[in-house]
Amino acid sequence: NKFNIFWDEQRMCLECDAGGPAGGSPTVAPEASGGTWDLDFQRFHQMTWTSPLTSRLLAEAGYGHFRTKYGRQNANAHLIPVTEQGGAIPGLNYRSGGWLRNLTDTPRWRASLSYVTGAHSMKFGYEGQFISTDGGTYFPFPDLAYRFNNGVPNQLTMRVNPLKNNDRVRGTALYAQDQWSLGRLSLQGGVRYDRASSYNVEGPFGPSRFVPNGTTLPATTGIDAYNDLSLRGGLAYDLFGDNKTSLRVSAGQYRDALQAGGIFIANNPIATRVTSTTRSWTDTNRNFVPDCDLMNRALNGECGPWGNQNFGSSVPGTRYDPRLLNGWGVRPADSQLAAGIQREILPRLSAEVTYHHRWFTNFTATDNVLVGPSDYSPYSIVAPTDPRLPDGGGYTIGDLWDINPTSFGRVDDFVAPSKDYGEQIRYWHGVDVNISGRMRNSLMFQGGTSTGRLVTDNCDVTPKLDNPSERFCRVVAPFATQFKGLTAYTIPKVDVQLSATIQS
């Protein structure tokens, strides 16, 4: 019986006068990058046990736990943040910024039993995981953000502040896998059952500047529950029986990783509420103060109407189709297929070519049920004449749509399976070519290329939702190629190894 116990703990306090852990970025000024940052603790511990019960039977078990607490208030929390659209750095954020305070626990545990004979091996196992996140997203306390265009205000954002999330996600899995060698053929396969669920504990919503009467959001079930069976398998075959040419094929299904994010917490009441809204702003007197009644949803003074009329209310801004929150085969997933051939070119030198295809399933579509394509009007613009633009510019850009003023601000988002509206496609495919060698003179090298591209197409879905624009509904990325190589040489007698790697 072998036991292993591991403990790692880190604490960190960054009192950086530049404004944050990184001191800003190309589009975030130092004072807006989050302020000083404390990592109260980051703790990881792990315990494992292995026991060869017999010469063919191996038992294993383990437990791991990651726990961290971090975050701190921005020193400039009294300043209203600004995003600049124009200027020398378009998209620059300055004056102030938001921050987090978070406590995360992620214990995981596992157990398995393996049976190995040499030509045949089987493994059965169990895995469990629990994710607990108690956190808050904080914004500067004026609860406002401004947008400027070359220093001229044109939009403001109102926020509910802070936003506190208390999410819990559970996952368990059972699996069985088998590998068998039969002469020139080697087979492997596995089946995995996954179950995932989530919920949130009760938490506050307000009070804050724009939600003066706070309330307590009740505990709510998020996912109840996902059940999935995934199959994986592969084969390798000695084509000519001379141990020099191998044909290999593998395929598998994979579910989205368990996380305190995405669809797992999307039905949390704080996530479905409308916690921010934009409104246009014409600062006619240039005092950089919105001279209007911000709590008035309609056009008044210098401010346009709320971009979302449900802001701060008890009416959910987003509703989820119950079919997305439980059932078999609902969890977002992808499938992968690989087929390749490997050949020994010379003694100790081989080449391999493999084709990969990965496609994604279980997409969702968001439909604002209060508006439709008929609530939008088309318009176009003429690109400026500029040699940096395709064909020197001067062309008309169409398929642009603007929502009609009578429909502006009406929002009731309903999230449903995208297949209800049409076919959605997303896949990646590519080819790997590799050469590897292990020479008798202690020289080893390996190198090759990987070429592939991503294709997305939702043109059958988007025109049936809200904005009827089909711009960029199909995107075929150009093929991207990587080159990687490595080599290592051990100097005889002195046993000194020299090595080099390259990636482009």
C-alpha cells in the first residue's frame, strides 16, 4: 500500500502603486485595472492511495481540494469609469474599474480498479466533483459608467452594484474501459456516464443607487440534472504484419467541463435579472454630468430611454427553456475523430500523417420575444476612401439594421435549443504531419506541421431571431499552420545532454 500526501499554499499581496497586478494593459489605464490585489490564500492539497491487490489487480483512490480567496476594492472606487471610442487608443478604459471578491472551493475525489494481464487490460472507476463559489462583482460606487467619442459623452451605463453570486455545481461520473491486443489488431474502448446538477443559495439583490429597495433572491435550482453517456474507442492495425506500418483510428464524445459558469449557473436569479442598461446621452452643456432623471425610463433631459426597460426590476430579463436545464444528451458537447497512418521510413526513423475532425453540438439561441425582424429597418453606409481599405474604400456596406424607436428597450430574452430555429454548424478540421527519429548515436529529433481551420455557420438561425442581419453568420477562418521541432543529443562519456526546440 502506497500513500502520498501533498500540500501547497500561497499567499500574496500586491500593493502596486501603478494600480493593479499588471499595472494596466494596452487598453486599460493603470488606475482602472482593479486596484491593489490581495490573494488571501491559495491552497491545494491532495491525498492518493494505490494498492496492488494481486499481480493483476490494482486499486487506486484519491482526493484533491483547491480553495482560494482573493480580491480587494479599487482605490479609485469613487470615480466614474470612462471608455473612449476614438482618440489615439480606441477602446481605452480609464479613471476607474471594477473588481472581484471571491471564495472558491473545488474538492474532487476518485476511485478505480484495474485488471491487467498484458495483452488485455480493463479499468472501472468513479469520479466526483463539487464546485462552490461565493463571490461578488463590484463596480465603482457611483454605479455609472460613461462612454466618450473623442472626449464627447454619447452614452452612459447604469448598474446594479454590487452583484453577489453564490453558486454550487455537482458532478459525478462512472466509467469502464477495455484494451485488447489480438494479433495485428489492438482495440480499445470505453463508456462513461456523467451526471451534473447545480443550484444557488439565497443572496441579496440591492439595495443600491438604482435599486433602493433591496430584496433577497431565493435559492434556485439551476441544472436538474444533466445525464449523459459518452462513448470512446480506437484501433491500431499492423497493415502488413511487419511492424512497420500502423493504421490508427480513434473517436470520442466529450461533454462541457463542469464549471461555475456558462449554462451551469445561467439560471441563477442574479444572472437572469437585468443588472445594467445603457442609454444615449447628449451632454449639451459639457459639464460631464447627465442632466436628467436617471430613474425615468423614458427620454428626458439629456438622456435617451433605457436600453432595457426591465433594468433593476423583479422581472427576469432572460428565461430558459426547461429542456435546456435537464435531461439526457442536453449538455453542450463535442465529438472528435482522428485517422492516421504511421510508417517506419528507415530504422529508427518514422513519419506520421493524421487527419482530425472536431464538431460541436447542443447549441442555444437567444430570442427576444418582444421584437422580431419586422421591428428593424435596413440602412447602409459608404466606407471612406482610404488606401488601407479593400480596393481603396468608397464602397457601400449594406445588410445593416437599426431597431425602430417604438421597439427600443423592449426586452424579454428566451433561450432555447438553436435547432428550434434551424441548423447551426461549428467544426474544426486539420492535418498533422510529423517525423521522429532516435538514432544510435544518442541523437533524438522530432518535428512537423499542424494545419487546420475553424468553420462556423448559423445563417439558418440568426435571420429567424431578432436582428435580421446575416453579416458574418458564416465565418470560414483561413488555414493556420504551426511548425514545431525539437532535438536532443547526449554527448558520449560525459553524459551531458544538449537540446533545442522551435515553434513557429
